[in-house]
Amino acid sequence: MNKEKSALLQGTLDMLILKALQLEPMHGFGLSNRLGQMSKGVFQVEMGSLYPALCRLEARGWLKAKWGTSENNRRARFYELTAAGRKQLETEASEWSLLSSTIDAMLRAT
Amino acid sequence: MPLLRSLQFKLKCLFSRRRKEAELAEEMHAHIEMQVEANRAAGMAPEEARLAALRRLGGIDQAKELYRDEWSIRWLEALARDARHGARVLLSSPGFTLVAIATFALGIGASSAVFSIVETVLLRPLPFPQPGRLVDVAFTLTPNAPTNVPCSVPELEDLRGLTDVFAEVSMVFPMDGNLTGVAEPQRVEALAVSSNYFRLLGVAPALGRTFGTEEASVPGWAQGCVLSHDAWKNYFGGDPAVVGKKFSMDYDTFRVVGVMPPGFRHPGRTLVAEVDVWFTGGLRTAPFTETPKRDYRLIPGAIGRLAPGVSPAAAQARLDHFAARVRNDFPRDYRSTERWAPHARGLQEMLVGEVRSSIWLLFGAVVLVLLICCATVANLMLVRSIARRQEMAVRCALGASRSAIVRQLVVESVLIAAVGGIGGLLLAYNLPPLLLALAPQSVPHLNELSVNGPVLAFALGMSGVTGLLFGLLPALRASKFELGPDLKVGGRTGAAPTAQRRRLALVAAQVALSMMLLAGAGLLLRSFLNAWQTAPGFEPRHVVTGRMWLPPPTDPQARQSYHSHENRVRLVRELERRLRAIPGVEAAAIGTEVPLAGTRRANEIVADNGSNEAGTNGDALVTAVSTDYFRTLGVRLLRGRTFTDADDGRNGVALINAAAAERYYAGMDPIGRRVGRRYGDTVNWCTIVGVVDNVKAESLDRPDQPQVYVPLYQESALGLAFLVRTKGGASSLVSAVRGEIHTADADLPIYSVFTMEELLARSLTQRKFIAVIIGSFAGVSLLLAGLGIYGVIALTVTQRGREIGLRLALGASHRQITTMVLRNGLVIACAGIGVGVLGGALATLALRGLLFQTHPLDPLTWGSIAALLLAVAALACWLPARRATKVDPMVALRCD
């Protein structure tokens, strides 16, 4: 499952990125690692999905981006949640749980 | 609002595209390096680490593209790209681009200039609050008489009492005023109004105040006057302390109480120029009677503001009702044969009514010119698209969709339209002064012409619409082609028959439109020439004329009181004597009016012609003249005699003109009979002693009106004109004439000094204006039509190169080739002329009101215009025909 690229809906990826950034700001590499970690290896996000998603979130005002230095003294762009982003994360998380529990129930029914 | 924010973000990114892309590249590079390091830390070898990283992270270029999709506005990018490419393409063929832009600029410029006239004169509302409620009040006496009559003081006061019709009514009485106490006595334009005039119009003064209770309660003319901005600047030096200043007008003392703001104009007719001074009074002293008399009608007209909620139709109905009641109540003052009636007409409509049809005609003509310009550019683009078939085919083969190609071509034509539109606006900016120089003065507001908001919007809108429309059609046409044959180099097989037909149709349409414009111009020109050549009834060369105003002071003790007839006669005799004595003068005369000086008001007359005992009622223009009047003007005497010095009023005499004799004394000798002038109840009878030839009184293109002349010594007036016939150049004697008049009385103002030839020319200004404008449009359209024919025939020759080469090789003579080409072109021209004649015949019905002694379907005009078009078409075909004969058969046959 490690190398398997599961299809993820755009909106879901956005939500997961917001979640991943909840604790602290991160750069792109760190973020993709964290996503892999949080999903226990299921989600391996490619650059082609990650960076467009980051741009989207930045455009909507849920992320803030700043250039900084990484642990290895490399210049990298760090992304941070904004207040609006935190609120959005809550909203989307509650929507998602409602959605997933409903679908679960429907699938379990005979 | 996230969507709004994302839009803002995208717009911001537009301007920092390159930076964003560089940043992303750096970011992704860093990301890859970090992954590689992580891989190496996990134990992989360097190349393996890099490969694994790249595989893990996916395609870089794809990532860049997907990223770009997020922040770019796709269609805007595509548009920008098309625009850049289009600009490059246009710049690479400067000839085509320049011609197309110039044509567009011409069309847009001319139509914007005319639209600014339409907007200024017709569309812009009067600059008063609620201008739609303002009406002009005029009075007629006989139901079918077109001329207006004045009204009396009681009638005016009745109108002011009709509160269910008018909120306010004010009289409007233009007068001459003589401003004295300055270096040279100045004739000013004065307007006597009711004291509520400024309240009616709703305009506040710039300095001081307008009329108040003090002015309203005076029986005669009140001392307080209001000045116009220009009068304040010109005669009072723009003195900011002018309020309260006293000045003398007609030897009476007046005082300035206010000054109106610049740009305020009286919305109506004046005697000569814009109003300088407004004054008011109680209308109970001279020239009015102390007790107002209902049938003493002196006030020329009035304006009013309708009461709130009253429509113009309802107002007129109530006025008719009121008129019937008044006629009933005062039978002594309103004869049963008359039907006195007031008429209320929208003020704006009345002001522009005369010129409205001319201006809309102008607009129609300029729209035709615009259409021709658009057709020309469309044609040029069609022709060009054929040359670019290969380019389009390659694009299509590389994957461009049809809509992408169409979009590209439309963007090109919009670029042309945009640049052409800017050029056109520049043209429109510079045209109005030229138009003003040509235009007749009677067009209201014309001096306020400017390129303003609505005009700009019109120009931009027209540019956009025409650019889109006439770019779309050629673009759609050009994007339809077959890949195979067109990809081949030198694919000249291009022109499908339908394309050729479309081009020919366009050119034929241009010719048709030109035909219509040319025919219109030709008819107008003919009318102008007819009017110009109409015999005025007198000899206009070497005659100088001017006007004087004998000021009547209200104060009877004032010196040189021209109140008395004797004083006036004495002045006239002295002036005649002095003017005749000037060396170089052949004859001199004084009269109340001169011919062709403007519109005149008719008087009621009674002709004692034996039809019934009271005589026939009618109207005629009445002029008081001195003895040498007819000799000075060169008017023929038909019967009887002219006036002599002995005709000083003891026995009332009069002269009539041939038109009066025909209308009222037909079949009898008028000499010895009487003609009377009616003033209210009284009739002033005079014996007719002679008949003179008809003289055009108002303008050359109006029919002869009945006229009656009386001797100046018998009845004099305050407004006089002088006529001086000289042996040689007329204008050189003007200063001598002024000198003599001032010697007679230094305070007489002299104004409106012209030679009779100048007056004649001025009376035809409006006709000349229209003819010149439409003529220039027609000239432009002719040029464009010629260019269109040339273009199409040239293309035909190029495309039929092989065929021509073949014919030449098979033995055709040069003449046969030339004939073939010419025939092609002339067929198009004839088709266009045919359609143009049909369309033009319909369009000239719109011209009917402006023509003079010219039939709308005048064969001479139409025939010569058609011949002109054919000649131009033949000329346009000549060059390509010559080129056709120079085709080398060997080259043509070998060429692919």
C-alpha cells in the first residue's frame, strides 16, 4: 500500500493539508512526509497534487506562506494556517464526519 | 468570502507571473533535494536516491502546469497571447494595417463628430430643473394662419391666473437697447420679462439677486436689471462690485441688481444676439397703455412652466377651453370671424424643431459612411485571410480548434478597431471647430459642442461593435478550409466560388451605399444652386446696409426725444441728406427693414377691392421706407409712382408689391384703391399709388409674400436700417457712413453692418452647410468604393493569372484581356448602382423637406451621379487591367 497512489478528491486533500498544518507551519517536503505519516503510508502525495492544492488554499486565504530556512539550512517556503483556515478545518471536519457516517450506514444496510 | 479572495489573489498573481513561476521552481527543487537527502539517509545510493525521489514525487512539468492552472485566469491569458500575436502580425504588413486603421478612424471620427452634434442639439435637455415642464406660449388669431400674433397685457394676466395650467408664466419681449455713457454707444440685446422669469426657469444668479418685490410693484420699467455673464465682462469690465452700479440704457437710468452665471442663456429667440440685459416692469406705462386694453397686442410671446401633474395635452385642452370662454366674455375685443387661441408647445421642441430634420439627416448620412468604412475593412480582411490560408492550416494541423482561430482573427480586427477608434476620437475632437465655422448661427447650443461622456461612449461602443461584427464574418469564413490542399506551399487554389461571390457582394454593397450618398449630395447641391440663383428682386451688388436704434427714453424731458414723430422724421431727412453727400455714394435710403435680414412678422391688412363693403382681410409684410429706397435697392417699379418728399402723412399713401396685387386686387388696377392696416379695432387706410416688383423678404427659397410699403415721413419707427449704394467697393465706405450718422446724432448705435451680398450669402448658410457636409461624406464614400472595386478586381486578376496566361498564349489581344477585366468590374458597379438607385429613391423621400425646386427623382442629378460612379469604377479597374496584360504567359502557366 505504500507505493499505491490512491485517488483522493481535491477537496479532501485540501482538508487533510489543513489538518496536517494544524500544529505547526511546515514546508512542502515536511508536509508531504507528515501526510504520509498521518495516513500510515496510505497517502503518498505527489508534487502535482500537493502544490496546486497549496496554491488553492493560499488563494482562498486559509494558508499563509513565507520564505524561511529549513533544518538543513535550505531556503524553503513555509505554510501556516490562518485563523480563517482553522475555522474552515473545523467546518470541513464536521461535514466530513457527517458524510462518512451516513455513507457507512448506507453501505452496512442490507 | 473565499471566492472573492481567490479572485483578488488571481488578479494579483497576473502581475507577478514570472516571480511566481521562479518561486515555484525553487520550491520544487528544494523539495526534491530534501527527498533525495532523506532517501540517502535511508541508505540508498546517490543515483538511486534521486531516481526514487523523482519517481515518488511525479512529473515536474506537469506539476508546474497544474500549479499554473490554479492561479491563472485561462481565458485572459489566451486573449493576451492572441493580442500579442495579432499585434505582431499587423505590424508585419504595415500597408494593410495603415489603410484599415485609417478607414476605421474616418468612419468612427465622422460619426462621433455628428453624434456629438446630435447629442448637443437634440438630446441634451435644457439646463434648467425639470426642463420637460417648460413650454413656449404662442398665439394665433386666424385658425389657419401660420403666423403668430402678439398678445395684450390683460391676456397675459389671464394666463398667469390659470393656475391649473401653469405654475408660472412670464412674458418674453426682446428689444434693442442703447447703452450710452461708454466710448462708443453700444447696442445691447435686452429682454423684457415678467418678474418671475428667473424663478420660472429655476436658475440662481452668480452675483447679487434676481427680480424681487421692488421690481414687481413698479408701474413702468423697474430700475433693477440683471446682466448676463458676457455683458458683465464686456461692458462692465467684470467688476466684482458691479451690483448696485447705475448705467444708462435708452437714456434711462438702470441699476444692476444681479449677474447671471456663465453659460446661462435665454432659451428662445432674440433679435440679433444673446441676451445682455434682463429687465421687468408693471406694463402700465409706455409702450403699454395706462389701463390695459385687451385688443392692444404688443407682447410677442411668453414662456411658462406647466403646473405639477399637468400633461402638455391636458394643458392645451384647458387653454382651448379658456380661450373659448374669453372670446365669449369679451365680444367687443374678439370678432366672431377670429379665433384667438393660445398654444403651448414644449420649449425644447420649439427651439430645435427647425433644425431637427437636418440633423437627423446628417446622422443618417454619417451612419452610411460608417457602414461603408466597415465594409471596406471587412473586404480588406477577407482578401488578407486568403493570403494567410497556409498559416491557418498549419495552426489547425497543430491542434488549434476552430474557435481558437476565429478568436485570433477577431482579436486582430478588434485591435484595428481600437486603434482606429482612438484615431477617430482625435478626428472627432478636431472636427467641431470646422463644423462651427460652416454652421448657421440659428442652430441652438452649437457653441457648446464638445467631445464628452456620451460621445466617448458612442465612439467606443461603435468601435467595439463594428470591430467585432466585421471581424467575425471574415474570421468565420477564413477558418473554414480543407487541410490537405491548403497546407501545400503556394496553394492558390483557395478562392472557392462562394468566397468570391461574398466579396463581390460586399463591394457591390459599397457602391450602392455610395450611390445613395452621392445622389443625396447631388440633390442638395442642386437645391442650393437653385436657391442661390433665385432672383432676389433687387440688385444686391455694391450696397451696404446696417441698423440703428433710436432710443426712446421714458423720461419725456430727455433730450432728442425720439418719442415724437417729428423728431424722427427730422433725423431721417438729415441722415438721408448726409449719406447722399458722401463721395462715392450713388443713392442712400432708410427703411424699417431690409430684404433677407431674417424672419419677419406679418401684419393684418384689409384690401378694399370691392369684394364686400368691409374689404378682404389678409396679411402682408409692412415696411416703412424713405423716398429713395427702391432706387437704392434697384427694385423695379411696375405701375404708378414711388414716394416723394410730398408724401408726409397729409394723405395716407402706400405701395404694394406684385404678389399683393395678385392676391388681393386680381383682375383690377390697384392704383387708386385703398389698403388698410388693422391695429386692434382701428384700420389705418392708405391709397395705393404704385406697384413694385416682388422682393424676397425673408429668404431666397421662400415664395413671394404680399408686401405693403408706406412712406417713412408718414409713419416712422424707432428701429431703422440704412441702405447705401456705392459706385465701387461697398465696404470701403462703411467708416464714412458711420461718421455721418454719428455727426447727426452721436448717441445712435450702429450694428449689423453688412453688404447686401453678405446678407444674401448668410440667408443661405443652412442650405450650404448641409450640402457641404453631405457632399464631403459622399466624396469619402466614392473614394472608398473606388478602393473597394480596385481591391477586388486586383485580387481577381492575381487569382486568374493562369487563365489569363493561357488566353494570352492562345492568341488573345491585350484589348480583349483589358475588356474582360473591365467588364468584371463594371458588372459589379452596375449591380451596385442598380441597388443604390432603388435604396436612394426611398431615402430621398426623407430629403423632401430640404429640397428647393428640385424633384427627388430628378433625372439629371441621378444620371450624372451614375455616370460618375461608372467612371470611377472604370478607373479603378484600369490599373489591374493593365497589369493583366503584362502577365507573362510562360510564367503564369508554369506557376503552380
